[in-house]
Amino acid sequence: MDGKSRSGDWALLSDWALDLIFRKLPSISDCLCFSLVCKPWFSFVSNNYDVLQQRINSSSIEELPLLINFTDEDICFAAYPLNRCVGSSHGWLAFQQRGFDSFFLFNPFSGETINLPNLKIYTDKVTLSKNPSTNPHDFEVAALCKNLDRGESLAILKPGNKTWFRISFRGRRPCDVIYYNERYYVVFTEGSIFSIDNTDNPTVRHEIAPPPSMYTVLEFYLQFYLVKTTTNELLRVERSPPSPSSSVKICKLVTSPKTQTSMFVDVDNLGDEALFVCHNGSTSVSASKFPGCKPNSIYYMDRSYTQSRFDNFHYSVDHINLQDRSSHTQFSFFQKFNIAPRALWIIPTPKVTTTS
């Protein structure tokens, strides 16, 4: 059988067979590649757009995080050279202009841009409640802000609003924020965690995790991150440099069945989860769905200043095996000090459209 005959056989698969294949594809990228096999397969996807949209909206479909290292030649940096990248969430990047004159979201996979009301204050981290590509009128933006006069705070932008709602932390220093189960969770540099009610006036705060016992000594060395797993559990990842493996500690949020109070408890094993952690945005995937991805592991991206190369930061991606506490650096690279965005993890979330 020649090549043309084999190609014809694939093109003549029934819709029933194509549907079986399509529903077993593990990632959005695979779904998009499926539509490029041949014209009949593209027609199948176009005629079943609602199924594809449902797959994208479904929490069961996962993408392996990509590492973006912004350089002078990078498309995002070339388009926005005067902006700082201040977050990666749901496949979108948040940018703030150095002079605080603009604030916007950018999807590097679809090219979409969403302008936000100006937040005329230094922003350290941005997270989104939902994916704007699939929830264009029902997503919120939360930003950790720093101000020498007013202290550090959390700014929240509600759908349709043109002004930010500010929550002051009164001298405490937040290091990460996440939207989880209709609430905001903020972890501070000493390791304590507050939850914030997501209402029209989100001022009710509850402390659900006290700081580690040695935080007064190690506060300036500990690093904390909040990550949601694929099984919808909230984790606090604690790391004390310079040793990336033995100094990692993980806790998860649980609710007492008797008192209905929330607390964080230690976790020794992540099972099939693989965490991708960095300052600008962390995520988790099911390792078994991606060949080469190791379960019960953390892929941790760290940044350090290099005195020998005055104008550079040194980035490294370390794989940490939580079972035997081993670690090794998968790769490392240098980034120019004056480049506005940082290297970060991002989940591909293209906007799917059909042609008439």
C-alpha cells in the first residue's frame, strides 16, 4: 500500500472513530494537532466546536507547563520592552509599565490583550480567578502591591469594575496569592496564611496557618508558594535555600469534620502530582499523563544574582524528588538584569475559533 492510500484511509475514518480518538487526547495541544492531520479531521473539529470548547473548559484536560525565558529577541519582550511581567496565570501574562501608566493581560498563544484599569503602585505578583479566554466576562484579577507610604496590600478587580478594591496588610509582607474555591489565600514571608472572603466587599480575613516555629530566625531565608493540585487540593510549599531538596516542606489545606475549621497539615507524598514552582506563578500536573515527567516531584525555578557577571541573574531549574530527597539541576541560564520580565512557567491556553 503506497503513501497516498494510507493517507486516504486516515481521511476516511468515520465520525464515530474520530470521536473515540478525540475524547482520549490528553491535552489541548493534542486536540489542536488533531485538527491539522487532514481536511476531514479539521471538519470534524469544526463541526464539533462545542465538544472542543467543553474539553478546554474541563478540569480533566491538562497541559504541561512551558518555561518562558524572556530575551531581547522574545516576541513578548519585543512588543512590550518597557513593561515588567508580574505574573503568569491560566496561560495569561500580566504586564505593568515601569512608570505605572498601563496595566494589561497578554496571552502569548492567542495574541489577545486585555487592558486593565491603571494600578498606580508597584505590583509584585498577579493571579487570575479564571481563564479570560473561556470566561471573558467572569474573571477577577488580584495583585500583590508594595507602597512605601501605605504598606503592602492586595488589590482586587471585580468583573466590570473600573476601580480596584484594596486590602491593606498593615506592615506584613505577602509573598504569594492564589484563588482557590471562591476565596483568596495569601501566604506571608513568615509562613502564615490568611483566607479572604470573595464578596463584593472582601474584607473578612481568617488566619488558617500560623508561621513555622523558627520563622523569627529564618524569615529572610524561607520562601513560600501556594499551589493548587489537579485533585483540587491547596498546598503550601516551603523552601529554605541554599539546599533545594532536604529543606523542602509541603503542607495541604484540610477541614476538620467536627469543627469545620480549616488548617494546614504536613504532606510527605504527592502521589502522581508534579509541581512546577516559581515566584511568578506555580501549577501542578498529573505526571503519568506526560512521558518523562516525574511524579511526587517539584520542578523548582530559582533566581540568584551573579556578582561575577554584574548585569546578569542566574536562573536554574531543579528537579526535586520528594521520595528520596534527591535533587539535580536540569538546566540553567543567565538573564540580563535590565530585561523587564522574568523567566516563568506558563500553561498553554489557546483561544479556539472556527472558520466559516
